[in-house]
Amino acid sequence: MEIFGRSRKQLAFAYALIMCVFMALIIFVMHMAMNWSMFSEQAQELSDAANGVAEAQIIYLQSPNVASEENRYFKSVNDRLFFYIFDADKQLVNFERASFRIEPFVLSVIENWSIDDGEVEVFQHTNETGQLSTVMMTSKPILVGDFAQKLYVGKDVTALYSGLQKATYAQIVLGFVALLIASAIGYYMAGRAIIPLKEAYDKQKQFAADASHELRTPLAVLMSSAELLLADPSIKNPFLRQVLEDVKSEVKKMTNLVSELLMVARSDNNALKVKIQRIDLAEILGQVVRTMAPIAEKKNIRLVGENFNKIMINADEQKIKQLAIILVDNAIKYTLDGGTVLVEMGDSDGKRAVFSVMDSGIGIAEEDLDKVFERFYRVDKARSREMGGNGLGLAIASEIIKIHEGKISVASKLGEGTKFTVELKINLKK
């Protein structure tokens, strides 16, 4: 059934959404953890290298004749490391060059250096060919007597960060695959979970259909008995006649309710039969306005029909008439004395015929608009009971619209009135 299919999809979607957030959180945390671990390890290596080069430079400044081997130790640590030493006049006094590919970028970073000594920073640069380079750099002052020099040590970590990026992409792909698998499992499990609910709902539908069908005969008997007793001239007592009138009124309400329940049950079981024929929508609406006019007059309500231009559509005449009666009756019920109910046909686009029912009644709150077509839903339950409403009228109207492949919408403001707009296919095929 549609409601269970929709619920199953909603459950599967909610599960997939939760899994998506969970996966995204895991991937983000793992990426940040790997990035932190890699940065910490490389920063420590860079700091150690800076200390080693600084010590070698200090030895050189103190004893120039014994410092010829300082670069050999440095290069043995990692061939991606590089350093530059400048004096107080910013003259280069010693270096281990970076790769020619990144050296201009490194020298530019050194020229604009604003990082505190000992701090490690990551710099990225994209060259003319679109290739991204990533370096980590730190600085350290060298002070020996009258010598004041500045050491800049760096490392080309392009390969490491590229590997991190690829690992993250791989996690995203694996996460997406896992999400698809989890969604499929969630959809399957949602279907299994709904089976008991569907079975219980099917039993409830069957009971409503059977009960509605069985109640029609005794209610018909009660109605006939009440009418016979009211027609009996021997019953003259005003109290008894009032009791019979009340019985007849309540039986009539029950009969309408049973008929509506039976229609709803048939629609649930896809047993609602329609007889599609060519009808004039304007004529149907005119008949409804004339039929409902006396009811409106009793409440001192002005019922008006406008723009009833002839338009032929394929539809079930009785169902469309019932649809119009439901909307007009609903408008009359919730319009105060002296108000107006307008039934109006809109312009047709050649594919759809449009009509609306607008009242100047009490209106519907915005938070209730999406619930008015639900079964047994009543915005004002106390007032609905007084007016004879049972909350099935608009649900039945929605079912009639559905079997005609049409649309119905509602717009309303509290205290200003409500407008229902119906769109019906002109050339409905069944």
C-alpha cells in the first residue's frame, strides 16, 4: 500500500541520512587525526634538523677549520630537507638548496617570513602548470659572539600531503560504498519492520469495510421506523415527536458516517469504482450551487457561483459532484452568519480544468494546513462536533482527486477565510 511504501522509504532515508552524517564525521576525524600525526612527526624531524644545522654552524663560526662536514650529516637525515643561513645584512652565508622546482617559492617565503622562531608552518604553492607544492619550514637564530645569523630549515612534504589527500579520497569512496550497502540493508529491514504494521492495518481496513457494510441495513431500518412513527397521526405528544426527530437526525448522521467509512475502506482496498464519461464541469458545479443554496440560506450565508463557462472533461460525474458538495458543505459549515461562499471556475490551459471554493469563514492556522486532508482530523474538534463534522469529508475529497489524477490545494488565514483549489485532467484515460 502507498502509505507503507512511503513510510518504508522515509525510514530508509532517515537511516541513510544518519549513516551519512556518521560516515562524514568518521572520515573528518580520521583525516584530522592523520594530518595531526603527520604534521607532528614532520615538525619534530624539522626541529631536530634545525638544531643539528645550528650546532654545526656554531662550530663553524667558532672554529672554521673543522666545520667542513656539517652538510653531510644533514643530507643523510633526509634528502628532501633544505636550509638557508643569512647574516644580519640578509646575505646568504650557507645553504643546502631546495629542489630547483620549489626554490623560488621557498626564497619568497623566507623573504616575507613573519613566523616566530621555533614555530613550524606549512606553506603551499601552485606553479604555472597547476602542480601543487607543499613545504614545512621553521627558523632558528644563531648567536655566536658578534655573529648574528638566521637559519631557515624546511622540508618538501608534497608527497606526504598528496598521499594524505589520496587516502582521504579513498575513505570517501569506501564510505560512499558502505553508505549504499547500509541504505540497502536499511530499506530491507524497514520493510521487515513494517510487515506486522501492514498486517494489522489490513485487518483494520477489512473490519471497517465489513462493519460499514453490515451497519447500512440496520440503520436503514431505524430510519424507516422513525419516519413511519413520525407519519403516524396517533402520536401527538410533542415530546415523543421531538424524540423521534432527534432519533431520525442521529440515524441520518450515522448513515452518512457509515457511507463515508465504506467509501474510504473501498479506496484503501483499491475497490473504489469509477465510471469515466464526458461531462460538463460547469453544469455539475451549477447543480451543486443550486442544491446547497437552501442550506446556505438557513445560515444567512450568500452562496455564489461565478465564471461557469462550459468545459467538457473525462470524469466520474457522481464522484465530481460529491467532491464539489464536500467542499461547498465544508465552506458553509465554517462560515459565520452573513458570510459569503464563492464557487468559481478558473481559466483552463487545455489540459486541466480548474475550480475553487472560497469562504469568508474562520480560517485555518498555518500549522494545520498540511493536516486537513488526513482522516478524522479536525482543526477545532469541539466546533466540528457542533457542526456535524467527522473529519472524513476532506479525506474523501482527496481520494476522489487522487483517482482522477488531479490536484487539490488549500490556502487560508485565520479570521479571513479559506480557499480550496481543484485541478482536474480534461482528458483523463481509464
